[in-house]
Amino acid sequence: MLKILIGGGFGVGKTTAVGAVSEIEPIATEEYLTQASVPTDSLDGVEAKSTTTVAFDFGRVSFDVPVPIELLLFGTPGQDRFMDLWYDLARGAVGAVVLADTRRLEASFDAVTFCERTRLPFVVAVNEFDGAHRYRVDEIREAFGLTPDLPVVTCDARKATSVARVLLRLVDHALSHTSTVPTLLDA
């Protein structure tokens, strides 16, 4: 059993990703956005968004690659005011997926900084929203200031197979930094 954090900015698709891949009914702490949040929760680029995560999302997914593993998924809230909660959610995690939206890359900068500061192995997964501009991986890497060895992948947070591919890439990356165990994707 491995704990995985799914982080990123407000509205990048964290709740959607957990829900798409979870084998159980995910636990979501979604609440409706209110007028009180208007000064702090910018809807630029996500105007249709009507809810937000206020604690965390939780899901679970199993893989049989070449060794059976079960991933416990914890999706973070995206707003800066919940950053303290990220430290609690990250405790015991083997790694993190940082979801990014190319329409608003800056929304996920804090998640990358969090992973770097806490030395939590991570991958950046660009959620390819319909109609959003597609950037090359090297352009994304440069925008985030990432080292060449850090995985940057694309995904569709609505599709279980796409999210599963990202999760396996993260586990492979995290294991390669923390263990002499053969990587999962080498099998």
C-alpha cells in the first residue's frame, strides 16, 4: 500500500483525476463557491467552476504490475489558504502528482515548490483540457524550472487509463529515488 498526493492549483482537475481512477466511491469534500470567496478564488480560465475542495479527496486504486500494489490517493485543495493542510496530507506519502493546466500554469507553481521544499518525489502531469493550447514537454519543463530528470507527462484527468499511467510513472520515479527495487515500468 502506497500513499500518493495529488496536488496542483485551483481548478486543475485533482478531484476529477481521483474520481476517474478510484476503484471505490471517492470521498470528496466539495463545497459550492460563494460570493465570500470571490476576492481570493480567481475563476479566470475556469469560469464554469462552481465547487471547490475544502479538505481533501480520497480514492484507492490497485495495480498488478509486476507486483500487486494498492495506491491510496489524497487530492489536495488548490487554494493557498489550505497549504498547511498539504503538510499533513503529505505525511507518509511516497510521492506526488502535480497536476497543471496550460491555461494557468502559474496556478500549480506552489505545488511544485511544495514538493521541492519537502523533498517529496513528484511528476508534473499536464491535464490537457479541451481547447487548451498544447505545449511541448520541454516548454513545460522550462516554465516550471524543472531538472531534466523530473518526469513531465500529459494526461486527461477524466480518463482512468490516462490517470493510471501517470500514477504508475510517479511510483516508478519515486522508487527509483528511494530504493534499489526494480522499477515497475521495467517489467
